[in-house]
Amino acid sequence: MRLGFIRKVYGILTVQLLITFGIVALFFFVPDVKNWVYATPAFFYSVLAMSLVLVITLSCCSGVRRNYPSNLIFLILFTVCEGILVGAITATYDSSAVVKAVVTTIVIVVALTLFAFQTKIDFTAMYGVMFVLLISLMMFGLMAAIFRSDIMDTMYACFGAFLFSAYIVVDTQMLMGGKHKLSISPEEYIFGALSLYLDIINLFLMMLRLFGGNR
């Protein structure tokens, strides 16, 4: 049962990433799409608001997450919204920075996933500490946005890359279950896919900030 659950999570995650980077490719190879989104800020902020509503709904409402097929519909809608937001951000960087960020993210995700599956260290026990660090990252990001500084921006991106890399290990071990302190129920495959998806996307954005400079 646990193996089937893990396969389902990674299958859904693969579809999410394909949708996201398919939308990102549209922003790069179809200039009219990028120009229209930039010229229509109301659309961008509407997508941002919808993305926040969907992710809060999926994270907080277990009934929505477990009710098929509405759970998949909500997840796909969130993925499309997130793809548009990531595409709009990515389009402000040059292609070399994007390629470096994609390759680095793939290497890190694969390496950390393999590490999480074979290590005997239970990183799920540190979930509370991870949450505190996430709040700290948010506050640091707010300060970096107010007091513009290349050094602060680089520090923020490095801190974020480290934190979301750690989250990949923790969330992967929560999928595995077994002797780990925390685990995700096999019924929560949507939550498992959503958690890893957000980890990977945020890691990619942090790597993009590092390779693309302060934008």
C-alpha cells in the first residue's frame, strides 16, 4: 500500500511539473503571452489571489483533499495558477540563468530524494524547527524587499535554497512512513504531491535568484 501511495504521489508530481514548465516555456517562446500578462496586471493579481485561495483550501480542508475527483481538479487549477506566476517571474531572467537554475534544481532534487530514501536519520523529527525557519525566511524576505541590497538578496536566496532542500528530505521521508516520527496517510496523496511540488518550485525560484542576480 505504501509503495503504491508513493508511486501515485510521484506520478501526480510529474504531471504538475510538466504543466508548470510547459507554461513557463510559453512565456519564453511566445512573446505575445508574456507581453499580455505584463500589460494586464489585474490578471496577474487575480491569478495570485486564486493561487493563495487554492493552496489554503488544499492545505487546510482535508475533505477537499480526499474527495475524488474534486481534489485533482483543485490541484490542477492550483498548478496552472502557479505555472502562470512562475512563468511571469522566470520571463524576467535571461535563458542562461533559467537553464542553470533548472539543471541545478533537478540535480539537487534527485540527490536529496535518493538520500532521503536510504538514510537512517529521521529528519521528520525536526519538522517543528523547519517551520520556525520558514517563518524566519518569510521575515527575512520582507526585510530584503524593504531594504534593497544585493548582499541581503543573495543571503535570502541561499537561506531559502537550503531550507527548501531540507524540506524535500523531510517531506520525502513523510511519504515513506515506516519508523519515521511523522508520516502522511496513504489517503493524503494530494497533500503529499502538493508539499513536494511547492518545495521544488520554491527551490527553483531561489536558484533562479542566485544565478540571475537581483531582479
